[in-house]
Amino acid sequence: METEKLYYADPFLREFTATVLGCEAAKGGFAVTLDRTAFYPEGGGQPADHGTLGGVRVTDVHEKNGVVFHTCDKAVEIGSTVTGTLDWARRFDHMQQHSGEHIISGILCADYHCDNVGFHLGADVVTIDYNADISWEQALDAERKANESIWADRAVEVTYPDKAALDALDYRSKKELTGQVRIVTFPGADCCACCGTHVLRAGQVGMVKVLSCQKFRDGVRLEIISGRRALAYLGRTYDQAKAIGQQLSVKPQDTAAAVERTVEELTAAKVRMAHLEEQVFFHMAEENTGKGDTVLFQSAMKSDSVRKLADAVAHRCGGLAAVFAGADGDKYNYALVRTDGGDIAPLVKDLNRALNGRGGGRGGFAQGSVQANKAEIEAFFQH
């Protein structure tokens, strides 16, 4: 016997009573069937509802041949009357996301004569695939139109047209349909065959926000969020912009320009620092001219700077140049350079073994790090 689907009669029904028709052990717990249910089973890209059934947790819901199976973490007595309670926050979120997807998809497909060929309602974002090359500016235009449709707050229409009426109807569908077809219409925005749950009025979607529009296969993939998700996302984004603005002494809406200026200043400072670093390394190399094997200790530097200093000193000292850079006293990054044509690999192998090091090289150059203090490193090169 098919399950009576209360979620179609009233998608805002949060609690109901039903008779338990079956309960069998299954993967993930127990598969419970009822004479009727408000729990929406996974389908059409929309995740299943969660909640409780007679105090037992419902962790998944699926449908097979018209029968809805509720995956519960405990058994429920067959023949008993139970109260089902939906996780309403989850259900309403799914309805907002699904309805928001319909509205923007209807607009995009009408404006650019394309099809929605993929839909996934994820835990964070909704992804939609279209078989047309839609630009970011066009996606934002669709977002504007979608929100205007939402704010118009027209009632959502759900119909089950007969074959003649269906054949005369201009509606969207991802696949060829047979049997009874459920049509969900957002007046002025979309008309689509759909088995999911939706809000009763467009205004209940709240808002739609497009997050990205990326090339995907023969078209594009959009990421969108609607309703409470969109509000939370925009709130977090504003809080972040406000925090950045406070650091840069500008208003939240002016952070992009302020960050651009800061990046330009940082780039100029890096160029200047690199020039000064070259001058310092030149003088340090000059100070070690003709000294032979040389070991230098420096404060923490980037690996590239360690290498540049070792290279500069090696070309002046006439032997091995070993530079160790670190800040905490027992961990150093190192660079070893020799210009006499000898192979540095045996020295690196011994150094890593003696000083708990990692790294390597060949020919006249090696680079890595050691877990040792200054005295231990000096003792290694003195033996």
C-alpha cells in the first residue's frame, strides 16, 4: 500500500500522527513504514527530512514504489500510533533553497534558451548546471530578477494537469516524464515539473544570492544560496569586511580599495627589502673574503634568502659557505654552497644524521632544516 504523502498536501506541516505498518532491521538502523507521513524522502536533488518518530530519531527517508521508508535509530512497534516531528529548520531551509533554485533557473532558462541539466542541494550551497555559456554579469542580472520575483510575493501554484493540458503547457523538465506529472509554478518566473517541497509564497524564499558562475562542461555551474543561508552568509561577509575596515581605518564598503592600496605598498616594500637584502649580503660576503669554510648564523629568513646569502658568501670565502637561519634557538633552516666543484651530498648526509636534519642537494648546493642548537651545529663543523 502506498504511503499517504502529507508533505504534498501541506508542506508546512511540522507534526503528525500515523500508524506503524512495518519495522525491519536495515542498514543504518530500522526501516519503518507508516500509513501516512510528512517526512519528505530524498529525491529530485533535495535531501531527505530528519526528525523524530515516536521519540525515535529519523536519520534518513527514501521512497520505493510509492512506499516511504523511514530509517530510524531504534525499532518502533508495528501497529502502534506514533507522532512524527520534523526537524523544521532543516525542512524549511531545503524549501527555501529548492524554491530559490526554481526561480533563478526559470529566469535563466527563459532569458538564454538553455536547460538546467544538474541540481544538487548541498549542506552549504546549491549547485546548478546549465548547458549555456552564461557570464557573471548575466548571472547577476538573473539574481536581480529573481529577487524582484521573490519580493512580489506571488502564491506558488502546484497542479497535476491531465495529458492534454500538460501537452499544451510550456514547462521545464530534466527528463521525459510518464504518468501523473506534478507542476510547480512560480508566476512570472518559472513553471517546472518537480516532486520536491516548496514554499507557499515566493516571498518566503527571502532572497537569492549567486556566489559563483564557472565554466563547466558545455555550459556553466552556478553556486547559489537562498533565504536564511543567504542572510547568514551576507552577515558573515559584512562582519569580515567590518573587521578588515577597522584594521585599515576605512568603512566596510571601502575595504577593497584599501586592500588594493595596501597590496601595492607591500609589493613596493618587498622590492625595496630585496634590494637592501642584496646590499647586506654583498657586504657580508666581502667580510668573509678568503676565509675558507665559513659558518654563519642569522635570524629567521625565507629559504630563498638563506640560499642567496650562502651563494654570495661561497663566491668570496673560497670554501664551503654554510648559513643557518632561525628564531627559536633549536631549529634552523640551512643552505650549504661550495664553489670548488666538489660534491656536497656526503656532507649533507652526515649533517642530517648528526643534527636531526631534513633536506638534501647535489653538486655544490644543498638546502634543508635541522633540529639542533647553535652549539651543536658549531661542534659538527669543528670535528
